[in-house]
Amino acid sequence: MDDKILHLKKEIEEKLSAISELSELEQIRVSYLGKKGSITALLKGMKDLAAEQKKAFGADVNRLKEFAAAQIEAKTAEMKKKQTESEIASMPVFDISTPVSGKMGSYHPITLVQRQCESIFRSMGFTVEDYAEVVTDYECFESVNIPKHHPARDMQDTYYLENGQLLKTQTSAAQNAILRKYGPELIRNGTPIKAIFPGRCFRNEATDACHENTFFQMEGMMVGKDISISNLIYFMKTMLSEVFRKEIKVRLRPGFFPFVEPGFELDISCLICGGEGCPSCKHSGWLELCPCGMIHPNVLREGGVDPDEYTGFAFGLGLTRLAMMKYGIKDIRDLNSGNLRSLCQFTDDE
Ligand code: DAH
């Protein structure tokens, strides 16, 4: 092998073993393999060689070129690995025994009430369902017996997306999906549908102490053979007595909602005066809490459940309103305010 080639090979090995910075590698690559590099110069110089020398010399230079490229590549990988290792070694260590300073966070009052309701309903055999906030017109209105141009839509103006979808105005938007999800099991085995679905709702509202454009509801449904209003009253009474930690009396008044027939407003005996009459209940002894009713045959049919075979109840509990009642919060706007002084004072009383 030509001396020049041997010399260059040795030189490359020495230089590579001596470097300490990743950036030096690029300089070495350029100085041997770049356009003006020493190996490139050897290849260019071949044109001056005699024909019989060219072949052997050319093969040797090419081998040197491959050797240099492979060595540089291996050295690069080795140095990158070292660099990553040293970066990791110099990272601060997370010490889980370090005491946390400052106040710990707490659950939002609506979350507290929601979790409590979920656990009460779970213990009574209900499933807890999650549902989207962006829904179609069909889910929010048509599937629950509110066709286009129905006047009930006037009270539920909302925010529309360019694709025609909307921010749901009511948790009733999930009713159809729940019927479709559990209906087949009801029809096959007679297992009643028992589900609650809490969720955030949106309406185009002028806000004041009692109205917000963003609030929480918790819808519930039970569908099966011979389900009646008595079942509805039993479940609501049990749930409310647990939430308020005392026996709660309820009463039903007629109320209109297109997805129930008959429909009701469920009132509870006033928590302040115990039903005697006081300014909080406008001296009536009752507080309006939860609209409800027997599911309209059209809604059952639309969900694939035969209304001649099965009946069911539904309710749309205002979770925001329930949290306000339970914790004595006077202004609904506090709940979305992000004001920690006011929101961190509530705790789980379970
Ligand atoms: N979705 C109704 C609303 O937001 C509330 C409601 C009323 C839900 C009656 C129900 C029901 O399930 O049966 O105004």
C-alpha cells in the first residue's frame, strides 16, 4: 500500500482518538473527505498515474475513504451517547420526600357534588357515562323530540361551530346514545337501563347572579318494564337526602319538556326553614331543583326501544344549582371566577 495512504490512515486514527468535542468531528470529516480534503485530493491525483498503477491505487484510496467515513460515524455515535449520559447525570434529581410548600389545591365545589352524586347513584346500580361537549343538532335536539323550528329551541340558544355542530345546551343530548348503547341488553335480557351522565352545558345567556353561559347538569335515566314515577321519586329522594345529610321532602309539579310526557318540576322542602316558609323560598316552603318526567315515546322509539313494551323516567338535575344550594353560594359567577380564596374553602364531607 502506498505510504501516503498508510500515513493518512494512521493520522485519522490518532486525530479521532484525541478529540474531546463533538464539533471537532465535522472539521476532521471536512479535512479528509470534503471537496478539498486530503483523501479527495488523492482521488483527484489519480489522473496523473500510469494506467497499471491506477487500479490498485484507486482501490486502496477507496478503502481508505470508507474506513475514514466509518470511523467518523462510529466516533460521532460514541460521543453523542456520552453527551446524553452526562446531560442526564447533571439533571436535578426529583426528591419525593421534599415537603410541599404552600397550600395544596382542593376540588371545585361542583366537582365535589358531582363525585358525591356519582357515588350515590353507583351504589344504587347506575352506570356513570361520559359524553361529548360538542354535539350535533340531532343529538341535542332532534333525537329528544325537539324538531327544527320547535319553540323549545328558543330557550336554548347556544354556540355553533362552522361545521354545524354545537356546544351542548343540555345533558339530555346523550339520551339517544345511552338508549342505543344499553337498549339491546334490555331487549335481550330484560336488564333495565340505569345511567347517569354528568356534563358541562352551554347557553347563550346574559349572565347575572343566577345565570351563566357555562354550567353543569347531571342527567339520569332508568328504562325497563313497568318503570313508573314512583321509581323516580324514590331515587331522587334517596339521592337528595344523602347529599344534604338530612331527610328531604320532595314534591312534583307539572312542567313541560318535549322529551317527557308527563313532565314535572321536582321541588325540595326549603333547606333554610325546613318548609315553614322564609325569604329564601319566597315563603312557599319549597325550592325548585330538578326537572324530570316519564320519557316520551318518541324518544324511546328514536333510541331503538319499543315504547309499547318499556317505560322509563329521566331527570336533568342542575349540578351547578345543587352545589350552590349545598354550599350556600349566592352568585353563580363565583364558580367560574377562578378565585381561589372563594373556591378552595369547600371540602368533601364524605
Ligand atoms: N334538559 C332540560 C333542560 O336543560 C332538563 C330536563 C328536563 C332533563 C326534564 C330531563 C327531563 O331529563 O326529564 O332544560
